[in-house]
Amino acid sequence: MGAELIATTATKMVYRDGDKAIKVFNADFPKAEVLNEALITARVEETGGINVPKVQEVSVFEGKWSITYDFIEGKTLKQLMDENPEKLPEYMDMMVDLHLSIMSKHCPLLNKLKDKMNRQVADMDEFGEASRYDMQTRLDGMPKHTKLCHGDFNPSNIIVTDDQTMYVLDWVHATQGNASADVARTYLLFSLQDKKKADMYIDVFCKKTGTAKKYVQSWLPIVAAAQLSKKRPEEVELLNQWANVFEYQ
């Protein structure tokens, strides 16, 4: 492959080839998950009103599945936040507005967020049967919405171009569900790196939408338990703390 390696994770390598970005997954990565990512992204594309790198091709290269997307030239919002800390309030405002724009959309062919979270909690052997039951009962009682939820909305998944257009990457976890659940997940993702930014994000969201902070926080134990199902060692300690908290002041 005559392309430039631009990113590596535990499950894939990402290359740039001109105006294309090519995700090449590990040889043992499930085919169904690759095809599912391409399908979800295509469905979000078709929803309209969101800047998404378009899927160009799904193929196999040297026995490895790959997805080819449009390459978007720019910097991640995380890079901009790190490079310009004095502009953090402005960037947070932009990020919340982008999140609200996404959640104003509906994509009825996506999986339901509550169904996905219920499966994730059910698979958590780390919790006892009573704890899983309590969490699933709480999840079942939460309001049911059908808003488009990204599922991994964080500054690293937002590309800002030179003309300030924002593109949202990595839609593999997208579902339809409750907006506050998606905000709670963003809060936790921020918290894993920087609690100050996490608090700023939830404050801006609640102010813009008139949502009670306690309502967003009520999703945190469930979202933390679902995130634990990804079994990332560096996240376990903090997520366990949130997963075991059920009341907020």
C-alpha cells in the first residue's frame, strides 16, 4: 500500500492516500463489525445535515478488511483545545452546538440505545446479579427518546477545517436514544482525561437546553457500566467509581 500511516490503535491502522482515509482492521477483527461500521456511517450520511466523511469503499487487503472514507483536512478539536487553552470556552460552546445539531436528527434504522446498553450491562460479569438487575431496572425506567446519538462524541472525533467547518468521525457506536445519555457519555469520556473540561461541557449543555444537571447525571452509572464492557484497563478505576454511584446532590 503506497499510503501514509497516520494513526494506529489496538484494532486497526489508518492510512492517508491522497483524498482518501483507509481504515485497515486487524486480521482477526470480526467481519460483521467492519460491515456494521460502514452501514451505520452510510445511514448517518443519508440522514443529512451533518458533515460526515463519506464511505467510499469496503474491501479486503492482504486478508484484512478495510473501509475507505473521504479524508478531511484539518485539526481535531482536541488539538485546537490543547493548542489554544484560552479559547476553551469558545470551543466548548461550538462542541455543544454541534452535539445538539446531531441530536436534533432522527435515524430510525439504527439500533436503540437502551437495547444496546441493556446488552452491555447484562454481559458485565464484574457486577453481581443483583447489581446488574438494579442497573437494568433503572435503565428501563429512563425516558425513551429516538434522537440520533453518536456514542463516542469527544473532541478527538471532530475535525475542524480551515474554514471552521466541523466534521464528525467514527460513527460505529451511533444509536437512536436519549440525548442526555449521549451527553453523559461525553462527560465520562472527558472525565477520563480532564474533569474540568467534563464539568464545563455538562454545564454548557444544561444551560443551553434548560436541562437539569441532575437528570444528565442520573445516566452516569448506567453509561459507566456500559463503557466498562469495552474492557479498557486505563478506564476501569474511574468507571467503576461512577458505576457504583446512584445518587447525586
